[in-house]
Amino acid sequence: MPANTTASSGSTGATGSAGAKTGRKKGRRARLIVIVLVLALVAGIGYGAFWSVSTVRASYPQTTGSTKLDGLDGNVDVKRDSYGIPQLYADTDADLFRAQGFVQAQDRFWEMDVRRHMTAGRLSEMFGSGQVETDSFLRTLGWRKVAQEEYDNVLSEETKKNLQAYADGVNAYLKGRDGKDISVEYAALGFTNDYKPTEWTPVDSVAWLKAMAWDLRGNMQDEIDRSLMASRLDAKQIEDLYPPYPYEKHRPIVDQGAVSPVTGKFDPDATPSDNIGSNTAQGATEGLNTQLSSLSDTLDQIPALLGPNGNGIGSNSWVVSGDYTTTGKPLLANDPHLAPQLPSLWYQMGLHCREISAKCQYDTAGYTFSGMPGVIIGHNQDIAWGFTNLGADVTDLFLEKVSGDGYLYDGKVKPFTVRDEVIKVAGGKDRTITVRETNNGPLVSDRSSEMEKVGQKAPVTNAAPDRADGYAVALKWTALEPGKSMDAVFELNRAKDFKTFRAAAEHFEVPSQNLIYADTDGHIGYQAPGKIPVRLKGDGTMPSPGWSSKYGWEKDPIPFDELPYEYDPKRGYIVTANQAVIDEKKYSHLLTKDWGYGSRSQRIDDLVQSKIKGGGKISTEDMQKMQMDNTSEIAALLVPELMKINVSDKSVREAQKLLEGWDYTQEPDSAAAAYFNAIWRNILKLAFGNKLPKELRVEGECLNVPRAGGSGPVDEQHRLVRECGQRAADSAQPDGGDRWYQVVADLMDDQNSDWWKAPKSGRDEATENRDQLFARAMEDARWELTAKLGKDISTWSWGRLHQLTLKNQTLGTEGPGLLQRALNRGPWNLGGGEAAVNATGWNAAGGYEVVWVPSMRMVVNVGDWDKSRWINLTGASGHAFSAHYTDQTDKWVNGELLDWSFGTNAVGKSTTDTLTLKP
């Protein structure tokens, strides 16, 4: 579901007059009031029992007895446990996926419907004019268009049959049902427009993979941010804020091997040659350090399905060989880190053929997405697999010189590829937009008047064409080309060994993911898949000149056979947590310049190593405990230095004492964790945040900064200008993640670095060196927490600051409190933190609220499948008043896992409800 989308208000566009915005807000507010009144009745808060009984219960799924499902060849049993998690049993593939569509529609169709309208750029059809600009941008990207091309021309016939069977199951559930019989949200929506759900199609399922790819697209935001920084920082300063990956400190995923000069394939045992260097190309931009604030603003408005703007999305996965486990077989753990959503992005499910045969090939269970057949992460009877985001750089921005009806390329004007898109608007007139594309992709700068300004201030070389009114911006992205990722889902579900696993991975083109593997024969492995471009010139860290053929991409991506993999490495385990895949000095291709910096991965590596080196064996419980590790790497670096600072203020000294003897773990009841994280936030603000341009700072936070041209209210000395931040709090910088850990680590020994200098502000004196800035941050943190938590430090706790609120991702993200109370849940006080293994992330620029979570957790006991364990962030149901709406959340908060039944006998014992679907 869209993580930043509200059905009623949606994403306002990047532009528009203040009056127009005010008008839209008033319209949305009026619509919200109607919805609130309806939901008050629905929840039994207001008048009469009719709404409370008929509307709420009408949409609850049937889970016992039997019902007819048109198109089945035989009976399908749907067995649900006490948490409502379904396990399906059928005799043919078609029956299995038809039943999967039916059951997911029972639990989650509102979520599915909103999601497909988002991926197709059709949110305005449901929610009105407030979504037009969002739809315009999504139509420009063309997710649905590419998904249709995949279905028509690329996917296998078997995949298409499965997708059609799934769609038939969804439609069988919808047949004869009014909106209020499907979900309570439709009852509310019916008071604002006459929207009616339409039939599901196979392409609706395929398009979801494009949405996944958008949020896992790599370094696009870093590319924008570096460009924005150029308006205030010089090249050396920007380099300071994007340090090289610390290969010596944080182990990459694959620590040996290379592309063999003999075979041309990646060989885990090969020795790198001496002439590696194609991935270190510099000078990508010819000085094109552009202010891309308009594009950044637009990206902030686009529904982020998995998290704010794709930033910070991480995950943990690791697998340990049976040589080092108490079971004698591999153990595999996975917990993807995504934005908290209600219902959870994931849907737990088992898909079982009663007998494996050519006509019924599946016996698999795990986590899938509502609206998509198959299992995404999990295991079958032979293998287990997990995902983390590889973070490959698969997007590039190109500045384009527009001339009339075309664009400049190698001295000639080429015509745009043009198409018109009609956006239907609930309660309003249709809108028509024109999408223009260059050879580098769609012009994302066409979607608003503000976006037309992109590139106006871009410094370029003398060889660049005249800027005139500014350059346009095109987006080149691998996901805008048809691919076979949907084939890969079914191939993974059927894989039997490492060979067939790798064959499936070859088709998992976008989004590019780290895939880990284990099988019942005791083998473990890793594969880096994905359609990763080969650049003609440059390293993808800054926008490129679209008018020159010297830039762009090679026709073919990096060959799959040349992508890194491992199979039964000697160390006996594999860890992937968004760190570098392989040392760039050992590898001949550029994967990205913007890895995660490896804090989580190294902590997991250290925990596994400590157990192995101590002669112990790792158990399922050990894996579970590791997932909840709260240790802060940056605290271990900073606290010893903070304790050396002489503090004269008694109140600050009282807080400083909290850090004495602290073990750097961030438990929810820890006062030391609360104080340290407040210090860290204030260090970042003083040293870096206040020096960044307004486009990266938190919206509404204002500073007096040295005048750099332009207009604005000037202070009485006429030397400073008032500038206010422009970015959403959950995507502003510095976010405090492990890139910033490395930035600070690199500066620690330079006491007099200019970064440690901060001007006088209010009662605070200017700082000239590191320890002065640290002392000021300690003081600021003391008074910040006094305001937030009270003067008495004995009452402080990290969990009181670091809270999780689960928000329904459509009608529950904005609006009056009554609406939010009806649909949303929480808050919960959490431990963990940014870049900890228990990655309950928060944005240090924006505050302490939880913006990232382990969206699910699993520990797979390979071979003894019924001893595996799992948990979801919320629950199986998307119905706001169902018992299974958030029935797993308390256990998730406490780090507990549920038993995960797989075998027929175990599923039978855990079953509480059985529904038989009949032809």
C-alpha cells in the first residue's frame, strides 16, 4: 500500500498557487468530515446499530463451511490458524492460484484496489482531484504501460496462466458484492463519489513489481542530494559527506572471487586481475551540479509504497551452514526493513499441492503481496530463500536541451516520442496530459510549472548547449523496459537446488535484490541478480548531459554470469544487510557508488563469528535473538569521547552520567539511549544539518544563513537571509544513518575541522573545534529532552521518544482524530534504532518517530520446516475491526515469533477454521 498516500488528500502536486492549494485542502477537509461521520457510525461510535452490524460484518470473510468458486476443477481447502493465516490445498496449479486470488481478496481487497490504482496512475478515479498530479507523474513513468508490455510480449505462457487463474479467483470473490460487502472503506467512500470496484486483471498483479522497483531503485535520491548540495558546498565538502565504503572495517557480502579472464564468468575462487578499474570512472557530469529541488519535491509527493522516497530502505538476511548450527542443517533469517504500514505490506500464506505432479507443482509457504500470486520470500519442500535490497544503481538523470518539438542529441534535434494520457477524476472533469520521452526516458520535469525550472542554474562547460529557459530532466531506469521478474517468482517457488535457484534469479531483473539460499542437502549460497546498466561514461553519482552520445548506457546490462555469487563459502555463513556486495578493487563492473555502509551487516557478522569462534553452535533462538540486537555502533565510537568532556552545568552533567557504564544497547526503557540519541541528533544538526541547503532541510525549520544571491527577508545586518527547509521530515538530511556514522568517524581525529565550527545561536556560544561542538550538543540534548520527557531524568526512556504508530495507508494517514482512531493503532514504545540490527529507523533531522521497521521477521529451520518461526508487523486482515487486523503486533514489538506450520500434520494441528472452495 502507498506509504505516503492519503486517499482523501493524496499527494498534492509540486506546484500551484497558494490559493489553489488552499482550495484543494478545503475540499479535502470537507470530504474527510463526511468520511469521519460515516466511520463513526461504522465503528458504533455514533448512531444506531445498523451501521455497526451490517457494514462492519458484511465485509468479514467466510472462513468455515463451504462456498462455490467458479472455474475450479476440484475442491480447495483453506485452513486458517488462530491468527487467520491461510494454508491452501489444491490438486492443480490453476486451482491453487485461483484460490489464492479469492482468499487474498477476502482479506485485503481494499488494499489491492488502491494499490492497482496507484500503479496505474488512476488514484483520481477513487479519490478525486487531489490525486491528479500524483497520477500525472505515475502516468509519465508508465508503470502500467510497461507491465502490459511484459504480459503481452515477455512473460512465459505458464506465468500468464497462473496470473489469469489468480485474477479469476479475485473476480469470483467480487462477483455480486457491493463495495460495502468488500471492505468498510468502500462504505465511507460511497458517501463522496459513486466509485465501484472493477474486475481484477493479470496486469494489475504485474504492475506491482514496478512499484516495488521504484522504492528499491538505488541511489536516485543521493544523485539529487549531491546536486542540491552544490549550491552551498564545494566539491571537497560534498566528498566529505559521501565517504568511500569502509571495506577494511565492514566486510562485503562476497569477500573473494572475480570475473574470470578465461571464461568471462564470475568465479568465486578466481583471483582479481591487476587492471580492475572500469567501476571507478569519474567526471560523469562535466560540471553538471544542478539544483534539482523541483524534482526532489515531486519525488516527495509520489506514493512511496515501501518507505519515504526509497531512502533508508534496508533489510537483514543471513544463513548459517549446518556445520555451525544445533540442528545440523542450515538456519536462514530474514527481516526486510520498510516503512510501517497498516495492514502490513506482507501477507503470510501457504500454497500446497496435495500431491506434487506435472499438473500441480507447488508446495511452498512464506510471505507474499496482496494482489500477486505465488510466494515472494519463504521456502518450499527443498530450499529456503530470503531477500535484501542490493541497492544497485539502476537509474540515471539526464539533463536535456529541449528545442521546439524535440531535444538536442549530438548536434541534431530529435523528435520526442509522445503519447497522451487521459486521467479520469471522481466528481470532476477528465484531465489530459502529454508525456514526452527522449532516448534517455520520460521527461519527469514536464509535470509541473516548477519542474520546468530544473536545470536553470546548472553550471556547465563551455561545450554545453545554451541553457535558455533551462534544461529538462529525463529519467533512465531499467524498470521501464519489459522484463521477466514475474517469471522468476514462480521459478523460485519451484526451485529444487542451487542450479535452479540461480536460473530463477537470472530472471529477477528488477528490483535488484540480494538473494540468499539454503537447501535440505545442507548447502548455502548467495546470488546478486538484476538488470544493472553498463555506463558509457561516468559513475551515476550526478546528472549527466543528455545531449551527448558519450554518455548513456550500453545496449546490454552486466551479464548475469558476471554477477557475484557464493556457494558453500569456507567461512560457513553469508550475511547480506545492504552492505557492499564485493570490494570494487576486486570487481570489474560498477554496481553502485552508494552502498549502505555496513553497520548492521558487520554487527551480524560479529555475532555469528563470536558464537562460532567460541566453539558454540547457533540455534533458532540465537538467530531470533540476533534479530533483536539493539547495539549502536555510533554510540560505541562517540560515548568514550563524550565522557571526557568537562561539563560545568549541573543539569547537563547529571544527564552525562547516564552514559557511564552504558553498554550501547538501545532498549525501550533505557534513559542512556534516549540521551545519547538526542546528542547524536544535535551533533548532526550543528555540524552538518545547518550547513545544508534548504532543499535538504526539514520543511518549516528556518535559519539565518549567509546570503548566496536571490531574494528573501534579510536581517538587520543585511548579511544573512532567512531560509526555511523544504523537505519532508522523514526524508530530510542528515538522516543519521550509517553513512553519517562514517562521515563522523572520518572526522573524529581532526579536532579543528571546519565541520566542527558552528555559529553563535541564542545563548549558545560559537564552537571552533570538535569537543566544543560535542559539549554544545550535550547541552542542547539535555534541554530538548527536558522539554519532551521532563526535567527528572529518572523518568526518561528511549521508548517514550522512539514510538511506532501504525497508520492505515489510505483513509488513516491524515484528517481529524476520530478518523485516525477508527483506522490507526498505537503508539508502541520501541527499542532499536537507525542502523542497528533491530532496525527501527528514525530520521535524525526530523525527530525520533519510527519511520522504518523490520516489516516481518522469519527464521527458517531448513529441513525441519515445522520448527521454523515467523511474525508479521500487523496481521492477516485488512479489515479495520477484524480480530486479525493487528493481532501479531504486540508479539512483534517484544521480538517474539510464531510457530510456522508447513507439513500437512502440523498445519492440521494448528488449524482453527477450514473453508472448502467447491467448483
